[in-house]
Amino acid sequence: MFETFFLVLIRATAFLVTCPVFSIRNVPAMAKVGMAFALAVLVFPGLGDLSPPLPGGLLGYLLAGAGEAAVGLALGTIAGFIFHSIRMAGHFMDYQIGFAISGVFDPVSGSQNTILAQFFYLFGLVLYLGINGHHSLVLALVKSYQLVPLAAAVVKGSAVLSVIRVFAEMFAMALQIAAPLLAVLIITDLAFGFVARTVPQLNVFMVGFPLKIIVGILTLTFMAPLLGSFLVRVFKLIERDVLVLMKGLT
């Protein structure tokens, strides 16, 4: 009984360590462990006959624990791809506007981030919490114990292909989010090129840099009302990706 509960706890802990919202570095590690333990306590009584016989011996049990950790890490990682695409879209915008030069260290992600990349990432997190997306993540974890029983996960070719597909879609999604701003700024660069050819004496670089910032901020102002509804539709892809991965592990 305790052995089965510990496997449930391992998967829940690995999932919370990597999935969006719960994996933020500012959340204390003990709080994550406490949430994982609470989830395991709630899930364990409902498993019933879903758990197959555990492998015998210490080595078999250790391998089963490593497998549960891998399942939790895989589910949490694929759930976070959408948020990585949102941050990537911010990077695309920053490079085009000129904000990339102001990259700062982000203590939340532990990496170097630019202004819009960090803004869009935090905006996506707040919006996801606002639509109770974290509830969907918890439900996905609970569902995983039904679709992928304990110590029964098998890595199939379909699971690998699904991860590759979601990873590729991450770049496409980032371009879709950043496309309106990129299109406006490319047109702005073309306009500056015509001005430079017409008036060679004008230092287009010195004039164009602040103007591109102004144009970029104005474009973001017009994009903001539509961005929220678009991201809500994008967040629905998280449940689809997690479900596809779970089916590929059985």
C-alpha cells in the first residue's frame, strides 16, 4: 500500500516541478512537495484496481519509481510548451523593436530575458490563472493515473512523434502571436529604407530607432484587446497535447 502511494507521490511531484504555474521558482520547494503530497492523498483512494501489480525486488521498484518520475516530467514539460511559445513571441518582438539590447536577468525563470518576453510570459500566467487553467492541470494529472497506470508506462513511437510535433508547433505559435507586430515593423523598416535613399543626409538609424519603439508600442496597444481572447484559445491546446502524450505512453 505504501509502495503504491509513494509511486503516486513521485509522479505528482515530478509533474508540479515542471508544469507551468506550479514550477515558478519563487514558489518554495516545500510548498511544491506539500501540494504534491496533498494531490497524492486525494488521488490514491480513487485508484482502486487501476494500479497493476508492482514489480518485485528493490531494483524493479526503483525502476518503477524512475518511470513514474519520467512520466510526470514529460507531462509537465509538454504542458509548458505553450508558455515557452508565448515567451518566444516576446523575444521576436523585442529583437524587431530594438528592446533586445535591454535584456535583463529574470530570477523567476533563472535565465536572460528581454522586456516583452517577460511581460508576455507573466501576462500569459496571470490570464491562465484567471481562467482557472491550473484546475485543468490538476485534472490532467488525476486523469493520467487512469490513462497511464502506475509502473505501466511504455514509450512508443507515437509518444515521441507527439512531443516532436508539439515542439515544432511551439515555434509556429510564437510566430502567429508576434506576426502583427513583426509585419508592422518590417513595413516601417522598408519606409525608413526609402527615406534613406531619398534623403541620404538624414541619419535614419538615429531617427528610426526611437520611432520604431513608438510604432511598436502603439501596435501592442491595438493588439492587447485581441491578444487575450487569442491566448484563451491557445491555452486549450495544453489539454490536447497532454492527452495525446498520455495515449502514447500506454
